[in-house]
Amino acid sequence: MTVAIKTTNSNRRVGNRTNKVTSLEQKRLTIIAPATDLKVKELPNTGSLPLWMRSLQNLQQGSKIVTSILVGTCLSVYGSTVYCQQMWKQQFHELENLRRTEEQLIIANETLKHKMAQMAEAPGTGLVPPNPGQIIFLEPAPPRYIPPTPPHPGNKWEDILPNPFGY
């Protein structure tokens, strides 16, 4: 393959100046492509790779896949751990707020009970202490008897107990 190199003068004629070629003058190099088209030669095939080289390549491909899976697993476990910690922190703060609110409600409830007891003890409210002779006792109702029905293989619960107890 041959390549021709053509040099061109970078200084142009300006006004009355003369065009002198000096050794310090800059020159541009232009590469001119050869006139004939060259074809790329195909390298000869030396045969297949040795067994140890193929096994190393397979091992490398397998390790890439395993590494990708492990990285993905590690990232997902890390992300879920961070997410769970954030959720636990939020829920813990909410629990602490609820505990504080519960304590405040208990204090307010006990304060109201104390004030009501003081108001009940004050004269002129019309309240009297309980008297055991004024207590009303109620007798419990007799239990209802529902005769048991023998279960049949085709019976449903609606057939055994037609009316619900709660109504």
C-alpha cells in the first residue's frame, strides 16, 4: 500500500509581500488516498480454542451472571432494610405520641373524677350517699332450652338453627 503526501504552503501572499519559503515556515500535510480499492484480507482460522480456555470463558460468563444476581439481591435487601428501619422509626414516634396522649387523657380523666367527687360532696347538690336498703336486685331470666337436633348429612346450619340467637 502506498500513500502520497502532498505539502502545501500555509502562508499566502498578502499585499506586496513576496512569498519566501523558509525552514521555519509551517507546512500542512495532506494525505491522498490511493487510487485502487483495497480489500480486507480475512485472517486464517487457526481452529477452536483449547478446552481450558473455553472453560475459563464459561466460568467468566457464569461468574458475571452470579455476580449480577448477588448485586441485585444485596441492593434489594439493603433497600428493604433501610425502608423497614424508616417505617419502624415512624411507627415508634407515633407510638410514643399515642402514649403521651394516653397519659394526658388519664390525667384529665382523673382530674375530672376528682372535681366531680368534690362537687358531689358539697352541700346543696341534692345527692345522698348510697343506702343498702335502696338497692334494687333483678332476677335473671330463665335460660332458653333449644332441643338438640341430630345432625343429618344433608343438613346445613340454617336447617339446624333456623333463627339466629342475636335477633
